[in-house]
Amino acid sequence: MLSTQLKPLKKDLLTHFEELGDEHIGTSYDTPLRDDAFDLDDDVKIDQIAHHFKHIMDILGLDLTDDSLRGTPQRVAKMYVKEIFKGLNPANKPDMKLFDNKYQYNQMLVEKNITLYSNCEHHFVPIIGRAHVAYISNGKVIGLSKLNRIVQYYAQRPQVQERLTMQIANELKQALGTEDVAVVIDATHLCVSSRGIKDVQSSTVTAEYGGKFLDIDTRNEFLKHIG
Ligand SMILES: [Zn+2]
């Protein structure tokens, strides 16, 4: 039996869902967050999510007294807040320490095949892929692992791939003080491969080019590097 009653979905939410159907439409560049998004601290969020996730499992008819299932609501809640949706909170943004470009290396730097795990904001199932990022130094350089961390930070949110691509590119532009940034993401969406249309072959490619990467030769050089 359920310990508390869940409110039915509001009519406008249902109508919106019917209109949107299975389409993957992003509505804004910024992740849609409420102003009070971080009023609750992480521990309170974990408690509340665990409580509600237990409800979902209850409704599905799962026996929460089973040893294998008992800890699942808490595990899922902790995973949401501390891992896969950790990047919602600006407090978890990697600090972007820059260094002087002492070697005067003025060509493009490409970091390719960055492992990318995100989650589709329409279905809350994984997006798995690779990100390739590049920049041309404007006098400052950034630690290589920071490029991975920026990708990871924005990936650890409920996402749409187009927004994720732009958020990573804009962060790099801001941090490095240059428009000369490129980001390509090639990813598989489990909402497309494991359900719905069940296409396991397709992947989705998105790209954002700024500054010198708008030049066709520069862009082709980058694309050649990432193969
Ligand atoms: Zn989806």
C-alpha cells in the first residue's frame, strides 16, 4: 500500500506531453531550472527523491521488502544528486584555471574521444557517446583534463544533445577568452535504441563551431583529426 497519495498529473502537463509526443525538442539554451533549484541541500534532496522513487516502485507493484530492492530508492536518489545530475548545481562546476601559453603553440589543440555519459531529459535514460573539442589559444591554455571535466559537468544534467553541445562550446569560449572553439558530439540515445523506434544502429551528431573554425579549411583540419 502507498504511504502517501500522489497527485494526478495536471491537465496542462498531459496536454503538453500529447503535443510533444516522442519528439526531442529542446526549448532553451539554458537548462530550465527554477530560481529555488538549490534551496534544498543535497541530503534533503536525496531523502525526498528516495521517498518518491519508492512510490514509483510501489506503484509498479515491486516488493520493497525484498532484500534486492530494499536499498534501490536510496541508491537511485544518491546517484541522481551526487552523480548523474550533479552538473545541475553550479557549485559543482570545475574551476577553470588557465595557464600562459609559454610554448607559443598557436595551432589548434584537439582533445578527441572524450567519454560522454548523459541522460535524455525527455525520457531520463542514458545518452552515451564521445565528445571532441578543440580550441586555438588566444594566449592562455587550459589543463587537458579540464576539457574532460567541462564535458562531464554539462553532461551530468538531464539534457538534449544540441543544448549540451552549445553549453560546452560557450563555456570554453568564455573560459579561454576566444571564439575559436569547436565541439562535436556523436552519441547514441537509449530512448531511441532501447525503446520507441528501437534503432540500435543510428547515432546523433551535433557540432558547434566558433571563430576560426567557421573557416572551412580550419574546420576540415579539425574534422580530419577526429576522423
Ligand atoms: Zn529521449
